[in-house]
Amino acid sequence: MSADATAEEVIHAVAVIATKRGGHELSDAQIAWMVDGYTRGEVAPEQMSALLMAICLRGMNRREIATWTQAMIDSGRRLDLSGLRRDGKPLTTVDKHSTGGVGDKITLPLTPLVASFGVAVPQLSGRGLGHTGGTLDKLESIRGWRAELTTEEMFARLEEVGAVICAAGADLAPADRKLYALRDVTGTVESIPLLASSIMSKKIAEGTAALVLDVKTGSGAFLPNEDDARELASTMVELGLDAGVDTRALITDMSVPLGRAVGNAVEVAESLEVLAGGGPADVVELTLALAREMLDAAGLTDADPAEHLANGRAMDVWRAMISAQGGDPDAPLPVARLRDDLTADTDGVVTEVDARAVGDAAWQAGGGRSKPGESVAAEAGVIVHVRPGDRVRAGQPLFTLHTQDEHRIPGARACLRRAVRIEPGTEAPDAVDSDTGASATRPLIIDRVRFTR
Ligand code: URA
């Protein structure tokens, strides 16, 4: 089947699947027909599953990915944020998207921080699935806070406060909603074309003028290998630019959890530390790096985001943002009924704190869900006390598990046991992981992907 099949061709799902299974290009018409048919319930889930697996194994070229992304955008509504105004002046919009990781709470301090410079930040976020956390689950630890807003409410919050974090409406890329649910149960999440089109269809449909992507690499990321992360980043940046969105990306390390807190309420608490001018160095570094990219994309090249963490302006916007969505920024966060320390067996130096295993532990503790719609425990999570390179003594706490349910402790402890490696001696050898490219000395911010057109 050629890539330039005409609109008159008669398309059959089985023929489309066989084309990709054979390693051939799909035509634009075939892609549009399959995505539309599946969204409307006319292509069966087993047929779409087969096509997704063929795409996972055979890949798609840039034209196919662009067409697939467009078909997902066309399945719903594309928002227009160009009419947003404050004091009669147009508002610039900039969003950020992370490909997902462990302890990745950056959206929480970043959104109000960037908005504190007068930029509108429309953060349409998701819920956690598997070992990665979800921004909406974290924010729902705050008493009264509401994730579901109408489009009109979202526009109003952007004009009044400048910052909004909410669930994407059902009419925004509905094809992605159905496809993502299917990918999740068919082992087809980890595919560069499918990841890129899923993320970018939602971001383009959301209507933001500019977008900064945080593409994770390392054990806690969807694509652990650094070369794959680079390919995902450049694919998404090109998709964004082609759609008229000023898009750039940072490639960042996710072999170690970000910060000390992994879970829901515990991550909100750590984000508040950052907004108060403190917090773990890695969370602050990444928040500031992404804020600088976003402000640069908004044309504010001289803005210094560190100033607004130090002088409380970012915290003021946080409080306004939480209150505007029904939350009480002064309410105490929920705390776990049970705490359990995992301690070092021997003296030595920590050579590994594996992000994936810590994410699994937080999930086992009750912080995550195994299928869409399940509830999560706001109190559950893990506090990480050590980082690679730290010297420890036998008996010293490495992690503290937070949970509501003692039955969850053994499974979560088993994950934490395999998360940490302690070797004799006083210095961490800088071994490079041959699968992912990670090492103890790899910087947090590995690279920046920006194309000029
Ligand atoms: N996030 C998305 O929006 N889509 C994916 O496929 C994976 C993570």
C-alpha cells in the first residue's frame, strides 16, 4: 500500500493492520479512517489493539505521526486561548508537560511561579497510572480543591489568577482518551510515535501559544534509554512547531526520584517548601530551569524566577490558584496513620536509588491506582532520605514509608529493598548503566532541544 493512497480507496481495518504489520507506511486516509472509526466505535478494540502493536513493533515515520496526531486533534474540539485578556491587554499563554516520573511534582510550584510574571499558564493535567504520579491526585489532597472545571471556568481562572491546573474536558482529543486506555492494557504505551502523538494532540488541542516539554530519561521514565528520550523530544518539538505552537524541550534525568517526597500529600508539602523559598536542591533546579524556558518563550528573557520564590510572589499566586478552585490553602494536609522506616544493613556508600522501584513502593503503599477510576490514598507515599553518593551507617534510615494500611507494608518494603544499593567504601564508582545511559554523575538537566524555523 502506498503512502499516497487516494480518498476514494476503500479502507478495511484488516488491510490497514496488515500494511503496518508488514513494515509499510500507512496513507493519510488510512490513519484518519482508523482513528475516527475507533473513536466512534466502528473499528473494534481488538483491531485497534492489533494496529497499536504493529505500530509499536514497526514504528511510524514523521508524516504518519503528524497525520495520526492531527486525527486525534480532529476527534474533538481545539480551544482558542488567543482572546484571553487582563486589564484589556492580551495574555500570553505558555504550558509545560512532563512525560512523567517519580516524585515529579514540578507542575505544582512551576505553574504559579510562571503566572506570577503575568503569563497565563493553562495546565490541563492527568491522574497517575502505574508507578508514575498524577498532578490531579496530588492536588486533591488539599481540602475542597476541585479538578473538574468547565471551559468557561478555566478561561475565567486564567484571566483572574493566571494559573489553572485542571482535568482536560471530555471533548479535548477524545480519541486519545480511548486510545490511551487501550494502550495501557495492551502493552503499547512505550512507543515513540504513540507517546508523541498522545501528548501533543492534547497540548495542541488545548490552544497554548507556547509549550515547554520535560522529557524524562532513566529507570523511572516511560522511555528509560537516553537515545529514545532524545528521539521522543525532537518528534514532539517538530509536531508542536508544525502546529504553530512555539515548542522546546529539556531532557532530564529520572533515574533517581525527584526530591525527597514521592506520593500525593507528601509531594504537595514538598512543593510548598519550594514556594516558600526552600525545598530540595534538585526540585528547585528543575523548577527554575523550566520556568526560565517558559518565560523566555513568553518573551520575558530578563525575568528571574528565583526572585519570585524568595519574595513570596509565587506563593501568593499558589494561594489564589488553590482558593479559586475551591481549595483551602491553609487546611492541614492529610497525614498517614502508619510510618515505617527501612534502614541500611551495612556501612557504605549509596550507589543507586532506583526511581522505578521507589515509584512502585509508593504505589504499593496505596498512592497509585492499577486501573482508571480507582481511588488513591492521599496520605500514602515514601520519603527518601538518601541520594547516590551519600555515605551511610548500618541502622540509618534510608526511606520512610507512609501508609493507611499495614497489609501494604511488606510489598512496599520489598520494592524499597530493591531500590537501594549500598557498596563498601567511601566513594561511589561512576558506573554507566548500559541499558539507559544513566550514571551517578549525569546532570539533572541533560540537554535542551530547540529548533529554529
Ligand atoms: N502521557 C500522555 O499523555 N500520553 C502517553 O502516552 C503517556 C503519558
